[in-house]
Amino acid sequence: MDTTSGLCPPAPENLDVTTVTAGNGADDMVRIELQRLGAGSAPGPTAPDLLDLSRPTQGFVKLAEDIGVAPRRVHTADELALARRGTLIEPGPAPH
């Protein structure tokens, strides 16, 4: 996630939206830009650490709670489909 600004407006504005955040632990946009610049094939010794977002662990669930919406954590495609169906039934963002 580049910024939290995409998550913030729905709660105070009571917008009926669903936001899906996927935490993959890496900043792929920066990696792609390094490759475009020609640095992707032989990055410096610290470059991989700069792209690793797994430390510290990103707390998207806690972030959503802090913003004022009810988060759902899923780990599989089936769980995502079930959570998505729930968002179609409940107006969002659902306060926690």
C-alpha cells in the first residue's frame, strides 16, 4: 500500500465502498522501476532490503480498525469470495 489515504475517506464520509488490501510483503512498484532503470539485474547489496516490506509486519487489520471500519482477514480465495459476498449484503464501511 502506498498510502493510507485510500482507506481513510470511507469511514467518516460513511461511503458504501469496499476496499481490498493485499499484503504481499514487497514493494513491487519500486522493483519494477529499478528494472526499468537497468538496476534490477544487479542491485546494490542493500537494495533488496529496501524492497522488503515484511519487517515490521504490516497491520492492515489494525489500521482498518483504527480508521473506523470493520476489517476481515482472509487467507484463501474461498475466504475472499465469502467476505466479498458479505460486503454486498452489508452497506459499508461497517463500523466496528
